[in-house]
Amino acid sequence: MSIDLKTMAIAGAKTFADVWQFDDYWKRSNTFHSFLRFVDAAERRWGKGDPALQPMQDLRTTLTDANAAYFRPKIGNDYVWADDYGWCGLACMAAYDYLLSIGNRQRADEYAGLAGDCCDQMLKIGFDATDTATPVQHGCGNTSPDRKRRDGGHGTRNTVTNVNLLLLANRLYLLNGFPNYQDIVYKQASWFAEWFTQSYASLDNGPYLRTLSGPVSLVHERPMAKKTYVEDDYPGWERGWTWSGDQGLLLMALATIIRQPMVPPGFAPQVFKDAFVKLAAGVETLLFGGTGQVLHEPPFNSSFGEQYAGDYVGGRGVLLRYASEPIVTEALGRPLRPACIVATMQAVWDSRSRHENPAWNKPDVFDSSWDTQGAPAFNQRFVQAWGNGEPGLSQWQLGSNILYGVMQANGLDALTAAIRLETLV
């Protein structure tokens, strides 16, 4: 598989070079992070000095030069949301790591400064510093300055916003030791631990981290409970909704808490270890299926529907990128199920020649659907096990609004996971 995988990686990067420039703050951030981690994985596998990697290394330099200028003037913009800053801040810290590794301290510090600005914006517009939220205090809502002025409050306290804040604040604390970042890290870790351990009346199809027999768990897109956690918009919520990207983000956060360690006062380390093991088992058991154990997105209209499909289509890539990070593998004691990673990587590669959306005009870009043949069987099995979802749902409702950079980065994340498997051998 080594030669074939290397060929795939080189070709995938070449295609990304033609599609990475688009104007969308969070997607630009996420795809930047994706490419940085992809090139890092390739270098660790085949060596930084391998001449075959030079084109992707040159593209990394191009992205790193361009994206600081793209992000900087948008910080503080009325229409940038709290979760957008989380994606951007973490991408900036990945850029910091790369630039520091090549001895470019000045540019590295520039990106670290952008990451700090992103975190500060999250705290300013989304974080609830009061003790009034019920049943769990604090948390960071997903809102924008514009929405905050219009609607008030802290916005929707969903999974992605809160994991991103935890991970970003932790990176910044490790970088500069500022106690305010440590305080946020502990508050965010406590926020998750409270949801994992507290008894409350859920407004969803079960607890926030829902556990089925096995035990296997998945985390919902957001916690739903009275009195504070009742937001059902931005984006539109539906019962049982769970998103693939959240699973990868939370695996990364839990692994970080376990391995660093950074267990907050008042909670036992076992709370996080149990959640981590059950979540990893849930991902392996509930999200891989269909033809050849390929990774699928849980079939919810909130993810696949026309309004937000362009956001949620990238979730599988986020899951594969974070779930294959070395710290997650170390915490689990093994990589996520290798046969599933390899099957998914092959399905992603094969999707280049199969585009069912008539608006698709870039045939070399990875498709939004990776396993159309296996989707019906996966959906039926998932809905039967989880109790919610739409078994007939399989096509992403992207219409003509296709951001090819998102689709290509999504596939590069699958290659990243497969490359990291080879590195472990």
C-alpha cells in the first residue's frame, strides 16, 4: 500500500493547489488546518527531504504566507461567529508549530498572536462567565457580534464551539503560561464533565453523551435541557442529531485531558477515561459501515439539508484528522480500527471518478459522498441502533454552491489517517 498511498497523497495535494482559495472564514481555517496536518503526516512517513513531497511543501508555504493576511482583518468582524474563531485559532497554532520547526520565529509568533486574538474573541462574544446557566454552568455559545446585539444572550452552546475553546485555550496556556487561559481550560473541562456525570431531564433522545449497550457512545451536536440549553436554531436542531466532526474533536479533547493531564479539580480522571473509551467504541461501531466498513455521516437533515450541508459535509474529515492524531492513538493504546481507515481512504480515492451532482465541474476533486452504494445499508443500521435519523438520506444538498477546497481537504484528511497508520508500522 505504501507506493500507492504516496501517489494518492501527491495527487491529492496537487488538486488542492487549484481549489484552496475561497472566501469563507471557518472553512478556510479548517481546510488550512487539514492541509498542514496532512503535509506533517507525509513528512513523518516519507521524510522531509523526499523530493516527491516538494510540491506539497511549496504549497504549504504559499498557504502559510497568504492565510495570515486573510484572517487578520476579519477578526472582530460582525459576521464571524465564535466557533469560526475556534477553527481559525487551532489552524493558526498548527501554522505556529510548522513555522517554529523551520526556525521562523517571527512568523510563528505572528500566528500565535492571531490564535490569541481568536480565543479572546470567543471569550468576548460567546463565553458565559456567570453562574446562572442550568443545569450546567458556563460554556461557550456560538454567536456573532451581530446576532448578540440582535438577540442577546450567549447563543447556542454546541459541542464544536466548546471543544474548540478548550483545545485552543489549552494550546495558548502551554505556549505562554497565562493563568486566564488555564482557568478557561479547567472551566471547559468541567463543563463537559458535568454533562457526563450529572443527572438531568434531557430534551433530546438521551443524555448529551449518549451511551448504548456495548457500551458505545456518541456525543450529540449540542446538549438540550431546561432552562438554559433550549436553543434549537443556528443551525436548526432535530432530535437525536449527532455530527461526525464533533466525535473527532471530542476524542482529541478527552485524549488531551487524559495525557497532559489537565483534569479539573473536583473530578476523577476516570470520568474522562470512561467517556473517551466509550466514544472511541461508538465511532468504530456506529459510524463505519456500508460497503467495506467506510466512514459515513449519520443521516440527519440538519447536516445534509441545503442550508448547512456546506458546513457539515466536512465532518468526516475532521473526525479522521483528529481521531488519528498521535495523542489520541496513545490514549487509546492503538489506532482507530485500521481496516476501516484503509477502506475509507480507498473509497475517498475512488470517489474522484464518480460525481452525481450535475453542478460538479472539477472531476479530480474528491466527491462529497464517499460510499453511495453502501449508504442505504449504513443508514438503516444507524437509525435502528440510534433510534433517530432519516434512513433514505444520503446525498448532500449542496446545489451549485460547492466549495471544492472543502471536498478536497475532506479527502486529504482520510489520506492523513491512512498515512499515520503506515507510520506506526
